[in-house]
Amino acid sequence: MKKQTKCKRTQRYYSASAFLSSYVKSLNLIVDKQPFLSIILTSCGIEYLGKCLSSSKTWDQSGLSQIDYEKAINELDAFKEYRAWLKPYSLYISLRCSPVHSLAPSSKLKFVNIGKNSEDAGVLIISAKQYLKDFSKAVESFRHDKKSGGKSVEKPIIIVTDEGPTSVTSITQDYPSTYQK
């Protein structure tokens, strides 16, 4: 009979700022092998950045996805190029919602892995590498400027328990006074 041992779980708390830095590192590991997945996750990251900039006092208030995504595009200089595409290409719907919810690009978009973003005959061509590069610049600018809508981006917000295949991640509103970085 095997002796059962109790598994001791460790928890790490990440601030929004630290989480974004880790998120960009992870995206850089997959962009070459999984460019479409990189685009999906970059879009989610842009929405998260907008949530960081938002004046909403909670991280999980529903119904604000488009507002948060577009806030990041409109307020962070790294996304200047995308501002002109917000309305004509319904960027939130075509670049964020279609890939995230149906795992398919909108008919208004084409995705490529390398090169620059461009327009061709009414179709917006998004480069996975350029999109990630712009997101990375936005994250660095955000982290440097500590620009936020009233929420502390340095307080712990994400809890990761036992990193690995059995990890548990949650969002907390209760900030412990001490945490591991």
C-alpha cells in the first residue's frame, strides 16, 4: 500500500505589471511556432492592458471588453497605427472577438507571421510578429509610466498556485500585505 503524502502548495502573487511582463515573455516563445495563437493571446493582452488603464475599480467587471480593448489602442502610443483601423475594420470584432471566440479571423483580416501590418484591397493584413512587437512596446511603456486608471498596478492581483500542469490561477481583490514576486 502506498503511503499518501500531502502536497504542499505554494502561492505566488503577481501584480498586473509583473504579470504583463511574464505574459510578453511567454508570447515571444510561441510567436514563431504558433502565430495565430500568438495573435489571439496578444488581443487578450491588449484588452487586459485597457483594463489596467480603466477607471473601473474591479478587474472582473463584465461588459467592458470592447471599451477596455479600445482604451488600450487609443491611449498607448505603441498602438497609434491601429487607431485608424478601429472603425473601418471593426478592429475589436475582427481582431479580438472573431479569433478569441470562434478561432477564426474575420473576413476583413488576413494574418501573416512576418512582415509589417498593411492594407490591401479593403483587407487588413496583420503580422503576428508586428502585433506582438507593438504590444510589447505598449507593455513596456505602461510599466515604465505606471499609467493606470486608479487601480494600483503593483499590488498583487493574480495568484498562481503550484506552477505546472496542476496549477490554479485566480484573481483576487484581497491584497495580502506580503507576497512573493
